[in-house]
Amino acid sequence: MHSSNVPSSLTSPSLNPSGTSPRKLRNASTRNSERKDEIGLHLAQELDGNIFEINSTSFFDTFLGGTSGTLEEKCLECLQNPESGFFHKVLGSQLQAEWLAVGSKHPDGESLEVIGQAILKRLPTYDQEQEQFLRLAEPEYEDQMYQPLASLLNFISHFYRIHLGTEDGVDRIDQEWPEATQTWPTVSTESDAASSTESDHSAPVGSPYRRRRFVALSLKPKYIDTRDRDAFRLDMALLLRSSEDPRQPDPLAWKDVKVAIEVKRNFETPHIQTARYARCMKLEQFDRNFMFTLTITGHEFRIARWDSAACYVTPPIDFHKDPLSFIRVVGRLASMTPDELGYDPTFSNAGRVLYSEATERNRGFRTILSVTPCQVSENLQLSPRRALTEIQQPLKYLLDDDLLCDARDLLFCRSTRVWKAQLIANSELSPAYHAIKQNWHDENRINEAWFYEETKDIELGIAHMLYFEDVFRTRDASSRIDPDDVRATWIWPSEKNAVLERREGVSTLGNVCHRVLVRFVLKEVGKPLSELRNPRQLVHVVRDIAVALGVLYDRNILHRDISEGNILLSTNENPALGNRAFLADFGLAMRIDPSTKLPLPGSVKHNHMTGTLPFMATVFHEANGHFTPVSTIHHDVESLFWVALYTVFKCASRERSQTMSEKEHAAVTRCGATLSQLQSSTTVALYYTKKGIMSFGADVKFPGRWLSIRNFLSKVASLCEARFKVALEALELETNPDPKGHDISSIVGEADAIDEDSTVGSGLDALAPSIIAEPRSRTSSLSGSRLRGSSERPTSKSDRSKRARSKYDDDGSYQGRFDGVPVPRGPSKRLRTGASTQGEP
């Protein structure tokens, strides 16, 4: 679709905290954690050994390209001659944009001459003799750089626009960024169709084309959310702005940020702040494979490229002495195509729908995803990308507005996202829904799709994959870098503060955990466990998933991440036996030897903790770098028990009816407190909480209707406790217990017995109280909940401090109570306070 040549003008936007950007695509606010000191420490840990300083020539040729050097030389010549005709031509183009921007702030308006003089006054021209950009040399204060920098960056941008124009006057840049397009009215949900009018059936219309514009954000924006004044503020940005109504200042949102720019007086704290920016862009732009950030001081700049595995950055470049490099970087960032700037072209409207459109007019700009099925191979690192020859055209799927699962708040991680989607065939929408999952898979692990392929003939209890696609690989970027071009690596020398240290001549490029963006179309779309109707359904879940684990074990597969978000309920009203719940997400699964039932060599990383903390087998909380227990079927079975217990606590803690007695209210409160203990991010606390639960069986005071399955969970707990004691004894001897055999048949037998027992039938079928304080949670997924991953903090620090009943001594030892029973004081010799999992995030 071609863009019309509509005049573009963009105002300086008001600052809208990132927590509202965009509402439809984020389950948790970015701002909720952005101000916390531990975010900086966490980023420092992630960045340790993953930031590589490469020489500027290699960076430009590898990641920017697209220029022969002629344009930057002409632009510099133009900036040296402010009296030249071409200088005024560029200035006139910039003036057209500034006119409406200034006019929106001054209702009475000002003459073009006055505005032009203002632009010229703050525009830093280049003085060849002094070798510097005027008005940018050694500013006394940081904020003195913003407006001159914005004027210079926009001048370079307009210069490139004019030179990249076409014969018909349309900017080539705009042709490369097609219009954002509304979906066809026939491609809609049933509710949309019911509310549509006759006028809705016209052809889809395009929104006015976009213009990239460099904007300086004041330290004290005129429009700011007074409830969050202390939120961090982005200094400058290359933004996607609308030309539809340029007099209305749009709110700034991370969804609209193309390039984040940090302005500093020096490089005292390099990379941490720009890492925060890259993190926010990654969280709120699901259609982004990588992004650029720019750091500018009074006389130097760095450009960095961030993906899901590493960061590549140039050394500081003096833009006064090397203006051509500066112009090249700015000009390329302003004129890149969407895929060059990191957008995923398989998403319709990638990088072109504004935040305001994604939230207020979401119906019109829903996303269509193109999926090109690929052959499935076990090893992603060694396998080439190959499309299935029998499918000539990509499959088109209409994505539902809301994500079923959103990415966790990390920078270098799997960033799992799941959508509910419908297939589009011949302009018609299929009535069936499927789940589309994408994540950045560790290329050293077995391809998750391979496990789905190996289990596709298992009809019950396991999700089924329809298609797989290998989309993007981070290794493609680093493979183009000559190892000799790596000048330094940034490391994190101290855990006390978020400061990185540059190590000259050190390169850990070969140790980067490279990732592959993979995408799966799954047949089933499930419901979260929080939507259980009654206790009987939970018994069915435990039984069916236990059977599925046994089938996987017989196929020599261990799941290793049994968690609340990876077990989903069937959407069928009356599902058949064995199909009442199903297991998904093989991202951490591994193969085991058929004879020994031990992990096969190379099938798993040597990490001492892998999985999701609240549901991890208790023995793993005793593990450290000295000795690592191997994963066995017993650990998956114990994780299933913790999922069941966690679900009871979660559901019961929300059931507060007006008809409840004081005793019942106390039991509900007690469930909430125990739930908080299971959500602890400290291994010491989790170890003693879980050990206490298993030691006392299921002698937890379940309230109301949940009393009916206490005996069942107590028996499962006793089975897990027996296995745990054996594992603990083996751990002391630094050996592994016999991995053969399991308790699945016993659990299935207990589930069938309690399901058939008429004496507890009424309790099993009891529904929730009619009056409930029930905050709904949208953490359902085919890949993990918001507790997803190893070091994820499931609740905020303030929430845990208010709700948790545990206490910690100054030496870090744990002293608390579980359900009124004192917990032993002090960690074992293997426990490390505050240790986090080192498994796959």
C-alpha cells in the first residue's frame, strides 16, 4: 500500500508513564519495577559478560550499512554552510514540522519567520576550523543539550528524507514503512459481528502514514502523571508519530519508541540506563527482534544494538572530531526499513500502529500474523531453516487482542508470549481457536518442537502442535563480527552495586547463550487452573497430568517444569476421562536414557536449579554448585503436588463470603499466608515451608469446600515425603537415588478412589460461595505464568513484606511458622540465603 504525501508535523509529546503502554498488551506495569534498585542489580547480573565493545567500523558495516559515505559528506557540507540554498531547503522541511508543533502551544500563532529564526538559533552548525558542532561543546548542564541535539538530529533526518525522495515527491522512507492497515470487517469476532453496522463492511482503510521524529523530552514535562513523579524519564527518542492530527500532542509510550536516546555529561555509569530502556522496549513491543539505543555526552556518543542474547556497542566516538560517523548513525536510524530497525515483518502493522490506536481503536488495528511452517529438527543450532515444501504460502492468523501469556521482566531471556488466534483462509475466519506461542529458545537445548513431534500420537493429557516456525536467530548477528574486532567486554565485578567494568582485550563472545525465535501453532487453548469449578475438578487434573507424566516417562522424556501455568484445563464442558487437563511447554524438557533413566549427555545444561520456584522439588533447594542432583520422574511428580496445593491455596484465599463464620474467615486468611510463603524468592524460606508441609502431610486447615480433598492431598504428600527423604540422604553422600520407578499408579488409584467415594461426593462438587472477592487473574498460558522462570519475583517486595508470616535473622537464617507450627531455625550447610535459580529463564 502506498503512502500519500501528507504533510507531517509532530509535537513534543506529554510523558505518559510506561505502565500504561500499551494497556491491551501488558499484564503488568513496567513502572511497577523500573524505579527499584534491584532492577539495576538484576540488569547488571544479566549484562555481566554479555556486552561487547567492537570497533566502530565493524559495528557500522555489520549493523547499519546502507550508505556509501556520500550522504554524510553532503550533510556535513550543508551544516558547514548555513547560507547555502540546500541548507535552507532542509530547514524549510524541518520548519514545516515545527510550525504546527509550536502553533499547538501558541493559539495566537507565530509567523514562519519567527519560528524559523528560533530553529536556526538552536540548530548546531558545524565549525570546520574549531572541529565542533556549535552549541554542543562542553555544556554546563545536561538539559542544555536537549533542544540543540533534537534540532541537529531532525535536520540530519530531513536531509536524508530529501535525498531519499522519489520522483513523484513521496519519501522513499515512507514507502518502506507502509501505512498501518485495519483488518477486514469479515475478520472479526462474533461479538464484533453482532455489533457491526452496514457501514462497517466497506474496504479496510489505511491510517495516515507515519513519520519518525527525534524528540527531546524535558526534565519536567508539562503533562506528567502526578501519581508517579519519581518514575524514570527518557531523555530523547526517535518516535513514531501520527500525522493525522499533529496539533494534538500524543502521550509518549514505549510502544512508539523506535530508538531510545540517553543524554549524559559523561560515561560514568555506562549501559545500565540504556539497558533499562532496551528492556522496556522489549517488554512492550512484541513485534521487535532487536533494538538500538544511543548514548550522547557533550562531545562523544555510543550506539548499541540489543537482542535477546547480547549487546554490541561501539567505543566512545568524538562527534566533534568525527562528524561523519555521527551523521551516518543518525541518518541511518532515521531512514532504516522496519526489519533493519528490528521489527518482525511477519506481524502485520509491525512498528506502525501507535499506542493510542492499539488501546483506543484496537478493533480496527488488530494484528495478523504470518506463519511459514518449517521442518522440525532436534538441534536448532545445527539445523538450517527450511520451509515445508508442500505449503507454498504462509498461513495467516488473526491474533486476539489480549495476550494469554506475556513476557517476564528480563532482558536476556525466553520472553515467552502466547496469543489466542483464528486461521484466515480465503478471507474467511475459521471458527476454531488455536494458541500461538513464541519464545526465544536457547539454541543449545533440544528444540521444544521436537518434543511435541515425539508426542503427537499421544491423544490425551498433552498439547498438540500443528505447525512450527524458525523465525530469527541471534547468532546471525555475532557470526558477522570478526573476533579480532572485539576490543573489550563489560563485566559486573561487585554484587554490591549496579556498576559494570570494562575489561580491555577480554572477549567472551564465544560463551554467549544464543537464542532462536521459534513459533508454535498449538491445537488446544486451555483455561487457567484458577478457573476450577469445584474440588473434584482438581482431583481430575492431578490424575490426568500424572498419567501424562507416566506416558512421557515411558517415552524417555522428563518435563522438568511442572507449574501452575503449564497445566491447563480443557475448554470442553464435559471432557472425557484423561482429557480434562493437559500439559504444555517443553522448553526445559530433556531426554533420559532408556535403561538408566538418567539424563542423556548433552541433553541438559549443568544448572543446579531449573524450573519454577514455588513448584520445584524440595531437594533442589538444597542444591548448590558443589553437587547437582539429577532430574528424575520423582521431581516432576512432586512438582505436580505443589501445583495442586498452590491451586487450593490460591482459590481458597479468594473465597470470602458474607455468610462465612469467623473460623472460616481465619482459614481463608491462613491459606493466603501460606500462599505467600510458597511465593517466596528465597530458597531457604521455600525449603522449610515445603519441608514443613510434607512433614505434616496435608494437615493444613483447608476452608469450606476444599476440606473434601484434604485426605487425597495428604496421601500424595506422604508419597512425595518418602521420596524426598531418600533424595536427601543421597544428597548428603553426593550421590543420586535410583531414578527408576515412580508413584504415578498410586496417585491415579487414590484419585479414582476418591472420585468414586459417594461419602465425599457433595464436598467434591461444591461450588464457590455466591459472594466472593475474586480478583481475576489473566496468567493463563501454554508456556508459563507470571511466576515464569527461575528468578522471577511472583509478588512485589512490599506485598511479601505485608503478607508473609516468615521472619529472617540478620545472618540470613530463616525462622518462622507454618500453620502455627514453628519451623526449624537456620539453613542447612548447603543452603545459601538469597540464592536464585540458575536455570533457563
